[in-house]
Amino acid sequence: MKPFLHVRGLRSGYAGGVVLSGVDLDAEEGGIIAVLGRNGVGKTTLISTVMGFVRPYEGSVTLDGREIAGARVDVIARAGVGVVPQGRRVFAPLTVAEHLAIAARRRPARGPWTRARILELLPRLGERLGHRGDELSGGEQQMLAIARALLGNPRLLLLDEPSDGLAPAIVSQVGEVVREVSAEGMTVVLVEQNLGLALSVAEHVAVMRKGSIVHRATRAEFAAAPEDRRRLLGVD
């Protein structure tokens, strides 16, 4: 089966420096792949390059057969890619309702993820519609970042460290949301350091080291290989 997301030989970096040194990555339609690795190996740069925030030096990124490598961010978004960035990047002065209204303006004419559907999935946001971004907890900000991305009705959702700084109960809720959108047919690339979250949702695992993918496995294979987890991630 041809992968929905197909990345080959992707090289990119900043100011001429190389961070990604030839990444190959595939994700099946409706599937969830977790990209794991220690700090500084290039995981966020990978997300940023696929989304268009960082222009690649070379390589290919195709989405359902369409080449998007090097395209503008707005072109990539319209092609069906949404991103939940590391750190949430919520606008402090804007209310939850204003965040959602701005995101809805970019929404395609059709798609299952409406404001009503999202507030049903994330009811806490419905209770906080009048609150500003800087009045939200970290977990509420993360749910708002996810809601913004879903309002674009992406076919591919990129999540960069969504569990960062969150309490275990909120991390569990993030996992439930990821499983829900995948069940609806959305493809998910989950960059994570929380191994528990990654293995609770992903069907496949890819491990990065020094700007490239050095290990691929199914979730079951990786969960059953403590020696690989210690060698690649330094965890049991």
C-alpha cells in the first residue's frame, strides 16, 4: 500500500547548518506513527520542515501523491496538513472564542470538524470561551491548540510534544483525542518524548538520532524490546 505521507531524503536546517541529514518516513492513511528521540536530534525540525516553516535543502515530501516539499505554509495547509506546535503558541490577549473564530475562517467548505463537534470532543473549551489565552491552564492551552488545528479539517495532523508540561490526566486526554481523530481517518504524526503516550496510541514507531531515522518498528515490537528502548532512548 502506498503511504499517505511519504518523506524521502529530507535535508534541512537553519542558516545553512544541517539538522536533518536525510530523513525517510512513511505514514499510512488513518494511521498514527510516533517519532521518538532524545532532545536535539531533529524531531521539531522534521515537523517544521514538513509544515513549511523550514525550507528543505533537498528531498521529497508527498501527501497522497502530491509533492509539498518547499511549498509555502499556506499552500501546505490547504493541501491538508495541520500542526499542533510545541509550546502551544496560544495568543495571550485573545479569548478561546476568538482563537476558534480565526481558525474557522481558514476552514474548508466541508469537513467533519466544526466548532460544535470540537467543543463536544473538548467540553472544557466550551466552558472557557470567554477566557483569554493567558488565563488558561497548560492543559487548556494544549486543547485549544489541538482545536485550532482540527478546525482546518486536515488530512494529516502533526503534533509536536503535545504532552510537554502536562499532568498525567491531561496527557491521557490528549491520547484519547489522538485516537478519536485517527478513527475518523486522519493520519497522525506524533513527535513525543513521553514513551507511555506514544505507545498507547501509535501503531508504528520511528526513532531519530542525529538528524535521521535510525530505527523503525511496530508498537508491539518496540514495546517488547527493552534493549532497543535503552539503547535508543535511554529508558526502560
